[in-house]
Amino acid sequence: MQKKFILEVFKKASLCRHFENEVFKRIKSDKIKFPVYLSAGQEYVPASIAQIIKEKKIKPLLFGQHRGHSIYLSFGGDVIKLINELKGKKSGCTYGMGGSLSIHSPKINMYGHDGFMGSNACIGAGACFSSKKPTIIFIGDAAIEEDYVLATLSWVSKKKLPILFVVEDNNYAVLTKKDERRDWKAKDVAKAFRVDSFDVKDDPKLIYKLLKKNIFKKPMLINIHTNRLFWHSGAGVDTQKVFDRHLMLKKIIGKKANIIDQNIKNKINNLWQKN
Amino acid sequence: MAKELRETIKEITTYHLKKKKSQVFGQNLTGVGWVAGTLPKLYEKDGVIELPMADVAGGGIVTGSGLVNRRPIYIIRYQGYNWFNCTFIVNYACKSKEIWKIPCPIFIRGISSEGNIGPVSGSSHISIIYKMPGIKIYSPMSNNEYKKVYKKFIKNTDVFYISEHRKSYSNKKEFKNKVKKNMDIILMPISITRFSAEKAKKILESKGLKVGIIHLVDLKPFRIESSWIKAIKTSKYGVLMTDNDYADGILRVLAHKLNEKTNKKINVLGLDDKTAGHHSSVDNLPPDEKKIIKNVFKIIKN
């Protein structure tokens, strides 16, 4: 069971990784000239959650932020439409209006983001409250510092809404480290608001263990430690080497993973060439 | 017997909750006064939702409700709170239809009030959101005007900002425009200044002046009717527009739009460019009939 789960997560993550690598190349070569927010390195967060949701046959409302490519792809957003969006075409997933940071997809219930960090917390909470549908809100370790995000945590706890807050914690707000900004943990603050909260690595097995039984029963926050491979915006790589879960899992799964990864890489490359 | 505007608002709200299965959001709704008697005595089970005291988050929660098409009513008790309450309204709800083709209809009731209320809560503050695309702004002061705006909202999918005024809630009368050619001057009042403008008109007429009056309810989009243009063009001294927002805001924007169409001088009279204090000696009140009359004579003299 768990092997199958890991393999499915790996496939989703591989799709996200190679998609972002293709975007990276195009920013480097100046083919994409507007601000782009790459999520390579963080893909195991949405990939793991999307696979759990798939197995549970739930279709929640999704509220991501500006760094949403991997959320979109993991939950089944149309790849070609995202390519077209990044090429500024009207056939793009957000009709050429969204660029990289405001992507959306009615097909997967993914709502777009307006660029205000953490706005999706309040908006997602309101959508959940008024529709009574299970909802996932993805924010970063910076957005959780926004006062209105903290106020929202308090309110959803009071209303006992079926919401999962996912904090993608890469330790940085652009380039400012967490310990330079605050002395508290997201998990502790959420707990103070009586929201069930957890602090884990972006290991699919750990995420599975935490969410499989408890998701959407009551408000929950999961702070997931992850690493982003590229800069905050655009195409750049720091000299400091960061842990790469995708490479690690590829090694662990072995030959099968290499074949899957290569096939997905070729497929994504072809889609970018053709569209 | 004609009813007070507060009763009409209460009836519309009840209809919106019961028939449209919608929700009303706001802070301190179910407390003393029930929003100056404009809210039916209903609770969360009926759709009247108390928001947290976090103003910015509250506007976001309402935006989420609009996004899933519940068509919520959002009550902002003092328009001065627009600075906090409308952040996500203007940046998300108002843009949603255009960016994502997902409408986010919200009926915002922003309440203004004046007199001994101090530097924060008083007056209208619609100028700060007026420039944003995707918002529609109305300022009904009578029963029929309010009903008309609500009907428009039900047929529409945009964000509606209803600029109300506490002092209008006891109003039972309807307003009538006087749009005629060859007037000496035409008054174009907004919000609570409409009551003062009516009084000023009568006094000015008793002094022998020919005074037209055009009550402004639909502020954005601002449609200028051809009969208005004809009347303004043939007027002797142009127009005096009045409002209870600062003059350097929506008033000058609308005045400029009128000036472009008529090439006549459009004068404005709003709040003074100063902070209101609590005491009456340092307050900043909207123009009353005396101030309007004084300004009309100043315009004639110049």
C-alpha cells in the first residue's frame, strides 16, 4: 500500500519538477520575461496531499498563493493550459491574465491568488464556511505571520471548519530567515488557537500518516519543512547546496523511478516544444 | 403610511436571508440597536454571522463567501473602516470576474455618520475605493432608491458598495429631481447633503433664484443623462456638487466628468481638508443648507 502511494507521489512530483525545470530554462534564455515563482524542491508537499485526497475520493476547494505551479499540477490541472498561461496566451488556464502567480482551475476547484500574501487564508475560510466544502489553504512560513492569517486561524477554530492549512516552510521570506523574523512556531500558535497542528518534514510517508485518517474532520494545520531549489522569483540558484527529496527518492525507488522520471521529462519537454 | 428607510432595509435583508438563502456578515451585528434598527433580529442559524474583530480578515472571509456565490451582505458599521475592511474586497472580489471569470457578488452596506464622532469614524469614505475597477457604488437615501439598488444587485454579479448614512434611516420621503433649462444654478448633492440641498433650494427660490436639483444615487458607474447636460449647459452659473466625503476625492472626479461633457464650471463643496474632532467646535461636518446657500452666492458673485 505504502509503496504504491510513494510511487504515485513520485510521479506527481516528477511532473512538477520537470515542468519547473523547463520554465527555468525559458526564464534563463529570456523567453519568459515576467516574474515567475518556481516551486521546484517543494513539490512533495502538494504531491503527497493530492495523492491522499485522490485515494479518499474527495474534491476539496484549493486556495494556493503565488507559488502555485506544483499545487496546480499535483491536483490534476491541465499541463498545456499552464504552459499557455506562462506564454501569455488567451488559451492559458487564467486566460493570459494570471501569469505565474494568479493561476487557477475550475476543473480542480483551484481558486486564483491576488498577490497579497496570506489573503487566501481568509478567502478560503469564507468559501469553506459558506459552502461547507472541505478546503485546503496553502501558505508559506512568511504568510503565516500576517495578522489576518492568524485571525483566520482563530475564527476557523471557533467555527470548526473542515479546513487543512498547509504551511510550506522553506525557512525563508525571500532571503530573510525565519529566526530573524520570529521566535515562535506555526504549530504552537495554531495549537494556542485550538487547531490541531503538526510539524513534519516533506516526507510523503509522514504526511500520509498524519493526514490519512484525520483530514477535514476539524481544522488542522500542518507545517511542512521543505527546500526550494530556485530563488524567490525568476531563475537563480544559490551556491549553498540544499537537500533535494526528489533525488533521494529516485535513489531509493531505483530503476523504476529513473524510467518514470525520464519519461515524464521527455513528455513535458515535448509539450513545451509543441505548444 | 410611508415607512422609514430602516424598515425597508430590514425587509430587504430578511428577504435576502430567507428567500435567497444568503448570509449577512459584520461585527457587533446582534448587539445593541441591531445596526440602528436596519437588521432583523436573527442569528447565525438564520445566516447572520458575527465576524471576528479582525477587520482585514473579516473582509477576506466575506470575499470567500461571495466567491462561492452566496451573495452575502457585508455590513461595515463606519465607513472609516473601509481602509481595513475593503482590502480584499477591492483587490480580490472586485477583480475576480475579470481575472478568473468567477464573479464574486457582495452587497456591502457601508454606513457613514457625522457629528461628535471624532477623527476616525465619521463621514463617507468611498473615495478611497472609487478608483478600483469592478466595484459599483450607490448612495440611496430613500425607500424606493434602496429597493431599486437591491433589485439591480440581484440581477448583477458585481460587488455593490451601498454608501448609507445613519441620518437617512428615519427618512420616509422620496426625492424629486428638477431638471430644467435656463436655471440660475443646479445643485447636485450626494448622500446626507441631499437633505440640506433640498432645504437650500427652497430658501434660494424664495430669494428669487431659479434652482435646479439633480440627486446623485448612482455614483459608479456615473451615467450622465442627456437631459442633465442640456440643463447644465443652459444654466447661468453652472453646478454646485455637495457630499460628506472630502472634496478632493470622488467629488472632484465626478465634477471633472461633468465639466468634460458640458464645458461649464462645476463647483464642489465637501468636507474641509482637515481632521474632525469630537467636540462641535473642532468637528468637520458636511455642508448644511446655510453653507450651501453661502456658496451659491459666492459662485454668483464671482
